[in-house]
Amino acid sequence: MARYFEQFPLMVYDIKANNHYKLVPDIFRRVKAKNKIKNNITLLDSYDVADGEKPEHVAYKIYGDTDFFWVVCMINNIENVYYDWPLSNLQFENYIKDKYDDPNGIHHWERTQSSGPQIGAGPEDYSHKIECNSTDAGAGAVSNYEYEVRKQDKKRQIKILEPKYLDVFVREFKQLIKQ
């Protein structure tokens, strides 16, 4: 078991500023997964987050323990699950209602780029599209709703560290967090 904050070194802290010091985890420390790990396709698998699924659910499904939620978050640069993790369908619909007076209103215009990477651009990949003016040839409107759906779809596509590398990853994290 690898509870996240139990791995942090302790520091002396006066929580109430009354000269009563306590040992608490040093939460100001940060460790980031190396880019060569996050970009190594042999260490990672693709994973689509299901509706309502949280990092804890993914960790349990992949690693058999919810305590490894932090591995899922670290590999995907999830710093705040309220903003960086995909919303459930119900949360998403409420978010849209709160954010937009007209969800079907035009968010921006876009067109297919005439050069650059277009190969492999599937229905969930909009990298071949560029924002443009409404008067540009081939310009198409993107609604507020469609724009937000695309952002959520992108958040749903995460990477998972292969379970066989989990122990090595946790050991290295423990070493780095104590430095």
C-alpha cells in the first residue's frame, strides 16, 4: 500500500502559531513524473475514463488498490481533480447550464488547415482544425456546447502506467520525495 502523504517526510509546524509544534507531512514538496516516462509508450497504456469514474476507481481497476490514485494523477499531470479530471455527464450538463446563457451559441469558428499534420485525425482529434474568422473560406461554427464536449473528451483520454512498473515507480517516488 502506498498512501500518498504517508510517504512525505515530516516537518515541525506550529499550526495555530501558539508555540505548540507538531510533526506534519511536508506537503510543500513536489515530485513530477519524468517526461521520458510520460512519453514512453512501452510503459503506458491508453485509458478512456468512464462516466463518473474518479482516479480512485481507475487505480482500483488497474492496480487493485485505491491508494494508488496519485499515480494515475501524476502520470497525467492532474493537479486538481475538480478542474483537470473529466466531469460526470450530470456534472457536465450542470456546468454548461451555469456557464452559458446559450449553449448552442457560437463559441468560435474553425476550418481544416491546409498544411501540417492531418493524418490520423479522427472524430475525437481536432488538431487538424484551426480557429479562423467567420468570413474565411471553409469556416464552420463551433458551439459553446461542442467546444466544452471536446475539452471533456480530451480529459477522458488518459495514460495509465503498466502495473508491472508500479513498484519501481513508487520506489523512485519515495526516494525523490525524501530528498
